[in-house]
Amino acid sequence: KDFLPRGSGMVTRRPLILQLIHSKETDKPNEWAEFLHIPNKRFTNYHEVSNEIVEETKRVCGDTGISDLPINLKVHSPTVLNLTLVDLPGLTKVATEGQSADLPQLIHNMVLKFVKPKNAIILAVIPANSDLANADSLLMAKQVDPNGVRTIGVLTKLDIMDKGTNAREILLNKVYPLTLGYIGVVNRSQKDINENKPMKKVL
């Protein structure tokens, strides 16, 4: 589904706790979303869900700030497993124009709070066109999961690796071994997002 806001710069500025709840085919509607901050309202249009995430982020964070106050979203569907996911801001090393100077530390502390619990599976997102040894997400995961037993490496941007290079050794779990291994992901380009290219066409 296309409902998590995407764009250039920092888009995720609050944790989004996404609860997937398996519903029955017979439910009417059989697929809907609901926010904790808007009780009793069912969303069946995912474009409206995306807009609400953006507006609720602005309400608490303004245009550039961040907050560890989560947005709670439940999605009921017959095509999902019962599973809770948490979408977090990307780790950053420097604050850009208009952002608080301590932003990198605030994000670090926020992410650490969510990945510490022993029952959490960590999805460490790593761009394939950068050095695995310097991946911030893996460095943080190692702090709380030193043996790599609850970390999954998610390798993105495989489509923009330098010609003549490949991610074979990483995906075969030979470079920085994790018990749960690695998965490769190719996302839509920013051009695809701007043009609202449907997910089916991109796939």
C-alpha cells in the first residue's frame, strides 16, 4: 500500500506505530485504517491516511522539529498478519538549515528506545551504494544486539550501485553475518513518487 509519506529531506519526524490486524473477508469494509488520535473514524482511502500522517506530524513537530510522541495507526485487512511495525526517522550525523543542532542525538536516543527491547526485530536499512562497515543502522543494532540474532539487514538502492559492483557477498550473509540474514529492496524513484506511479506498475 502506498500510504507512508515519502519525499526528499526528513519525512519521518515522529515514530509511526503501525499495527496490522488480520480481518475476515466478510467484514464490511474488509479493509480499513484508523488512528488512535481520531477514534471512531475509518479510513478506506490510503491517500487520506498519508495526508493525515503528514498533518499529525506537523501538528506536534511544526515544519522542521521531531518528537518521540508516536502516531498510532491500525490497519485491518484480510491480507495481513497480526504484526506491529514501527517506522522511525533515519539516523543522521548533521542537522541541516533550520533544524535543531542536537537533532542527530535526539534521533539516536529515539531509535535506541525502540530497538532496545529484546522482543523487537531490528530492520537495519542500509544503502547498497555505501560501505557496509560504516552503516549507522548496523552500528546501532550492534549496540543492543551484539550477536546479531534479532537484526535483519535491509539492503536498499541496489539499482544505483556503481556499474561493475554487486551486493552478492552481502546478500549471501558473508560480509557482516546476521542470524536472520539480509533482504534486497528496490524502492520507487523520487520521479515515480512525484508522478504517483501505481505500486502494481512499479512492481
